Amino acid sequence: MKPIRVAQIGTMHDHASPTFHSMLRQPDFFEVVGCAEICPGREHRLYKERPHYTVEQLLEMDLDAVVIETEEDRATEFAQMFADRGISVQMDKPGSHGTASFNRLADTLKAHNAVFHLGYMYRYNPVIMDVMARAKAGEFGEIYAVEAQMSVHHAREKHEWLCRYKGGMMYFLGCHLVDLIVRLQGEPEEVLCLNSRTGQDTPACEDYGFAVLKYKNGTSFVKSCSAEYNGFDRRQLVICGTKGTVEIKPLEVHVPGAGNMQKTPYRITGDKEEVKIFGNENAFFRDSDPYDRYDLMLRSFAQYVRGEKENPYTYEYEKKVFEIFMKCCGVNE
């Protein structure tokens, strides 16, 4: 089957360069037409020898899909331009501060039967994919709590940048975790937004994101802090069920000397009597094989566009996750 014709909008987002190069590494799936930088003169040096176009020029091209890698607050704006033409969209993360524009984008793509795909970082993590399948099959029983953390230590400049967004760090990274909890537990009965400020570097910045999702049988939480030393290595997902507990920590470990390759360590403690209380010696430990965060995600996107696979994330699901995510950010509509 022919590769899809794709262009990238934006080159300065944190994930722009690895996304672009993942597509270049997969010529069986992508014919990369080029890119457009919405702030000319700022494009990453890795794009210098690649074809550059304006957004308007790309809108007139025969494209199958676009990958949106602009800054967060403008992603939906640019995605909508291509959605209006029936062009499938991969968007790095929700790029809106309200449900109206996000829902309009999803509804437009649905009307055109075009693919709407969000680049949530852990959807194609091999360990999380395996754990999600096990949870769906009932291996861990009824899930009553999920603890999701994704922190880092940012410099002052990043803190100042976060001030642009309601919810601050929750808006920047919390979306990846809200997606995981909703997939495991569905829509919560209540969302408590507890985002706050540590006062470090930029006192006005909501650099400590924390939200509680209440369910009929338990309580889950999302934490995302930008002022936490060694926060990256403490990123974790804990799933507690009536038949077992899963601990994934850290969510990713970079493999030395292997470019963008990562691996993910995890352990599962089952419901056997001898390990219910003290499970360390008998728990099931495993390390994933090395993988690239972007390759499977983008390859799957191409397969959805070509009709080889069905996108498991429906338009309605994406809208619901975004609605819950906005509540976590303290955006009340």
C-alpha cells in the first residue's frame, strides 16, 4: 500500500523533531512532503535541509494527513484548518483551553470520516499496552485506584512559559495521565482540581498540578510538577485492583547510546495469599524490550489513515477525555 502524504506544522515543539524523524525512518508508511514553521526563522536546525512551505501552501496540496507540532495553545487552530478540508490530523496533545474548539475539531473530522489522533505519550508504550489489555480482560479484577505521576524539574524560562496556561503544569503534561485513568476507570463521578504554586522561580506559575478523580469504588489522582528534582525518574503509574497491583516506575528509561530508545520496568503482584501483604519476593518483575516512543504511535496513525487498522480512540472518547482534562486544569465552562 502507498505511504501517506504528510506534512508537519510546527518545528519547535518539544516532540517535533523526534516525530519528524520517526516519519522519515518509516518510508513504507510516510511520504514526508515537508514542514511549515508558523514562526519563520525559529525552526530547528534539523529541518534546514528539508522542504519548507507556508501553511497556506500546504492547505492547497494533495495531502492525506498532517502532524501538528505547534505550541499547545495554537494546535487546535491549525488542526482545524486542515480538518475543514477533510485531511486527517495527528495532534501532539490537546491544543485548546476550552471544549468548544476541541469538540468542533473532532466533529469536523468525524463528518469527513478523517482520522483524529492524539499524540498522548504512553498510548503506545508496550508495557502500558500490555497492562491495559490485561486490565480489560479482568486480570486485575475491578480497578479501584490509579495513581499517575509525571513530573520534571524545569528551568525558570519554562516556568515563565507555563504561566500562559490555565492549570500550568497540569495543562502541559497532565493530559497524558488523565487519558490513562479514563481508559482504566471511565468517567469519574467528580473531579477535584487542586493545582497550586510552589513559589519557585515564577510565583505566579501553577507549577504543581494535582487533580483527584472520584469514582464510586475509589479515588484516583494525577500529579504533574515542574519543580521536582529527579521528577523524570519518578514518573509512574500504579494500578490497584481487587485481584492485583501493577507498578510501572519509571514510565520510561532512556537506553544509553541508543538514540531515542527507551525501556520500561514494571512489576505485577497478584492475589495469591502469600504475596497479598508482602509481595516483593514473589511479585512478577519484567523489563520491556527497547522501543522508540514515536515509531509505533506514528506507524499506527498511518495505518488508521490507510484503513488497515481501526482507530481504537473514537471521536467521542477524545472529547470526553478532553472535557475531564479541562476540569483537572480548573477550566470551568
